[in-house]
Amino acid sequence: MSDLALTILSALDKTGQIVDSRKAFPDVPSEQIQAAVTSLAAKSMVTYKTEEKDLWVLTAEAEDIVANGSHEMRLFEEVVKSLEGLKIADVGKVLGASGKLGQQRAFKNGWVKKDGDKLVKGVEAKPEDTTAEELKTIKETGTLADAKELADLKKRKLVTKTKLISFEIAKGPEFALTIKKLETDLTIDMVQSGAWKTAEFKPYNFAAEGTNPLAGALHPLNKVREEFRQIFFSMGFTEMPTAQYVDSGFWNFDALFVPQQHPARDLQDTFYLKDPVVADEPEDKTYWKNVRAAHEGGAYDSLGYRYPWKAEESKRLVLRTHTTAISGAMLHKLAQDPKPARYFSIDRVFRNEAVDATHLAEFHQVEGVVADYNLTLGDLIGFMERFFAKMGVHELRFKAAYNPYTEPSMEIFGWHQGLGKWVEIGNSGMFRPEMLEAMGLPKDMRVHGWGLSLERPTMIKYGVSNIRELLGHKVSLDFIESNPAVRLDEDLV
């Protein structure tokens, strides 16, 4: 690089200014010139400006067309040579792989026409080979005036666009024909000998950017998850242990008063394990019998579902379809010593769903339950308003819904300022007596719960429209590294 830098200085000394580095140094790559002038500019020996413009270059196929004519022209010439016409079956034999393309374009231009199984001339005079002429112009000038024709050549993959970089170079305040070596460090030898007094030091470049640290980065889901955790902790909740992806049908469905004929338990909705196939019965045999009674003949002032409940179906192992299975297990433990409690969980669940822009076969569920005496639906609505207010959502609407294990049940909608409409943000309800009293909880202890996905607020917060760009092999690592810290505010509806 020092030889090139000296060459640049010598050229500047003769001409006073280099207007176009490409013309002055046609055989030197632009990146080498940039490195040389950047080094000289750091020493204030030169100043320079960078100029960029688009340059179109020919592909190998286009170079062949410039030398030998376009595919359509070669076909036309072969048709002219064949006095009786060129058999369509022989086009590939005569022109090879390019014959079919040449035939299509020659038909389009009207140069040839079909006569039975042969191709014959469509025009008397030899047409102008505009494709070859246009490519010659691009080869000489780097562009083409007709934008439509240029776009067509690009579509045919005959030209590609590149950047043409050149530099305008002028003398700097410290211009000289020799390059001084500037000191970069103050050494102990320079201090001891006093050489530092006359030494010239390279100035600090305070505008230079530092190197990016090689560090890990939290996934956006983890950032939003932590915000939710802090909201729950601030409201007195205890986090449930959810590191259990496989559960029995008993805890995932039966304990929650979901009937064994419910569509959610079909193979097209739930993942079942092949090995092992079944789990053991719960240790609490009384609870096992209570759940069976609630389903089969009715109990706890309920008629039940009135069907033959099967223990084998209850013991089938599944990938949990919701974290409510863990909530049920925690409430069963609470029944041993009933007292007011608040639990929450944020973890992964699995559904046998078709993957699209808004659905995955696995996702994260945010769930909270509150157990206390004499709770009402009004308490649930009030609590939802306080909970979502901490997320910056202050306008809520509730719509009656159906859930097998809650009655009454409500869908929760929040007003989204950005979209200008009401958006469903969660589901909620009061857990049914058939579920709670079977566990042994007192009749006057009631539980309300609610849930929402973790992915939806994360997608809204970070402007992700396709969930497959948030999870899976399509995720950009640059997006993971550069996403900002999250704060739950009004845009997180």
C-alpha cells in the first residue's frame, strides 16, 4: 500500500488534483485506492471525496451474445439456411440448449412462423439484432437509456448491477512527497531518552467506532417474559414450577373438567406420546374417584357429562396443551391447606396446529390464577383492569365465552391505538365447582384465572408480522442482537 500511496502523491504533485481515480489508475482496484487515500488522509496529506454510481455489466451469456449474436438471431439465420424450412424437432440439435429460447423470442418478434412441423421466415429482410446491439452499448457505457429494455435484459439475466466507486483526490495541509512515520505509542524508551519531545505522534481518531463486543443477547421473547414476571411479582404472585412439558391426560384434561370426547383431545389437536404411552394413576385415589364421579354421573350440584369415563384415556401421555395443567396441580396442593393464594406461570405449550404467519405448533402461555374466599366475577374484571393497566392498556372490554373449566368465561379485548381497533388479548373466567371441589377446596373458596400468549405482545412490540421470524430457523441473528430493551406500554396491546 505504501508504494500506491507514493504513486498517488507523485500524481498529485504533477497535476495538483486527481478528478477521477479510475481514469488515473485504471488497473488498480477501488478498494486498494480507498485504503491508500484513507491512510494519507489520516496524516492530513490528502483530502478526498468518494463518488458512487450504478454500473451495469454483462453476464457470461451476454458476452456470448455480443460476440456471436442473440439466440433469436441465430435461430433466424438457421431458418434462412434451410431452404425448405427448419424442422422444429431439429432446433435443439442445431442450436443446443439455447435453441428453445431463441425459438420463443423469434416467434415473439415475428421473425419466424410455423409451417406444419417446420419453421420458416416470418420476414423477408434480415431484422436488426437489437438485443446484441443493446448489450454492446451497455458493455461500452455501463448503462442503457431505455429503462424498459434495461429491465427486460435484467429479467433475462443478461446484465447485473454493480457499484462503480471512484475518488476525487486533492492535496492536504500536510502534503509531501515522502510519508512520515508517525508514532502511535509513547514507550518507556522514548521517555528515558527524551525522544518523545521531538517525536510526531499519530492523532487520536475520536470519531472511530469501537469493535462490537462478542457477547450473547437475550431473545425478544425472554425480554417481554421478564417484564411480565416483574408485573406478577409486584402484585404478590408466586411463580409456579412449569418445567414439565409431558403430562397425563388426567392433569391436562380430566382434572380441569374437560370431557374425554372434547375435540381438543383429538389427534389433530393434541400431540400424544408413543413411548411411554400411559402414566400412572395419581397418588391421591380419592381425588381420582372424585374427578371420575364429576364426569360420569355428576357431583357438587352438577349433572356432569353423563358418559362412561375411561381410566385408560385419562392416563394417556400428552405434550401439555396449556399451562393450566400446572395450575390444576398447584390448586390440588393448595386444597391440603386452603388459604388465599396467587400463582402465575409463563412457559411453553404445544398444539397440533398448521403453521402459518400467526400460529406455531408450540408457543408460550402467560397464565395467572387467584384463589380466595367469596370471589365474584366483578373481582375478576377489576383485577384484569389493574393487571393490564400495568402493561399500559387502560381500555378493556369483556365478551362472554365458553371454556370447559371456567363458568362464567370471558374473552378480553383491548383498544390498540396503532391499529385503531379492539384486539383480543386474553381469555379468563371463574374455575368451575366440579373442578375445585373435586380437589377438596372449600365450597366458598373460588378461583379466577386468565391467560394470554407471550408471542402476540412480543410481535406487536417489535413490529414482527410473521411469527416464523420470531421463532425457528427463519429468525435473523442480527435482529436478536440489535433489538432494544422492552418496556410494556400502550403499544403492547
